[in-house]
Amino acid sequence: MWSIRDAHLDKQRREESIFPLICVGVKQSVTSRSIVKKVGISMETTTSIYFVRHAESAYEIGKERSRGLTNTGEEDARKVSVILHNEEIDYYVSSPYERAIQTIKDAAGTNEILLMEDLREREIGKIPENKFKESKLKVYRDFDYSFPDGESSSEAQQRAVMILLGLLETYEGKKIVIGTHGDIMTLMMNYFDECYQFEFWESTTMPDIYKLDFNKTSLMKVTRKWA
């Protein structure tokens, strides 16, 4: 089945020579949080995406879209703001879910936060009771599998990546913060480098910050900013 990943790679092959992204492996990636593609480009052509995984939020049945942050989450959101303050961010974008918005709200200040419906978290669907991580592992190991009323990894990835590719084109050379979620963030990163899998998702924290540097739509470097 032809996908946007196939179209993206085909476009890259036509426009530029493809150099393999140096994937240091999940274990090393989790500790160093830095992956570099050595293609000497001018920093003026770099577009930076800051994925900000939301801070702590108490799970409430039926409130997936509206639940906000815990007290700890609010405190961590202020720390996120401090980190991003020194990054000279140009634009703020977010999942429409309240916990994602609240995590970057302080950082955005008076700047508008553009909400994108297709950046929402992946709907896992109806999964076996007390089998959350096992169910997550299943949909990562089989990208086309989905639970009842849920999205496969492929489906969720494609709708989110379409937004991300649009942002990279529209705001080329800028710095963009995206308020996001652990699962959909991992799937977007996986689109550009398949070493981002279940193990990476499991290793991420709430909140978490990853800076992705792009040349056009080619991923050049990934750096963890949250410590």
C-alpha cells in the first residue's frame, strides 16, 4: 500500500542524495537523546521542531480531551517555560487536548497557540483490561494492527505527519513548539527514523522535550532538552 512515507522518500530521492541517518540504537538514544546526520548544512536553513510531551495529568474516564494538569504538572509546565524561553521560539502549535495546551501555555505567553485536531493523541481503542503496555507494544510491533474503535500506528502516524510536513514547509527556517503526547510524538519521530519505537515511547517522561532539526523535510538531529 502506497503511503505518505513512500511519497516523502520518493520526493527526497528525486531532490537530493540520501545519506543514512545515524541511528545509535534505542538504548543509547534513550541515554544520549542525540542522533546526528552529518551533512554540513547552514544553520540558516534549519527548521527546528520542539516536541513538548504534556506534563502530569490525572487520568479520568471520559475526559481524554478536557483533563488538565495536576499540581505537579503545573509546576513542571513552568519549568518547560523556562527552558523554552531561551530558545527564541517563533510559533506555538498544539494538540487540541487540554493537557497539551496547558503544558506550553506559560511558554507561549501572549503568543497564539494554533490548535491542530490531527495532532491529537492516538486512540488506542478497546484493549484487554490491565494490558495497557502490552497493547501498546502490539500496535508498535504491527503498524497496521488496531484494536476495536482504535487507530493503527500507520493511521495515526499518517494524519499527524501530514500536519508536521505542512508546518515544515510553511515555517521553514523557524522554531516551532508543538504541544503533544507520548504516543503520537513517537509515531511522528518514527516516520523520519524507525529506531523510535515502543522502547522509546516507554522511556519518555511527563513532561519531556525533544528538539528536532530539519533541512527541508530531512531530519538532521534530535536532542533531548528536558533534564
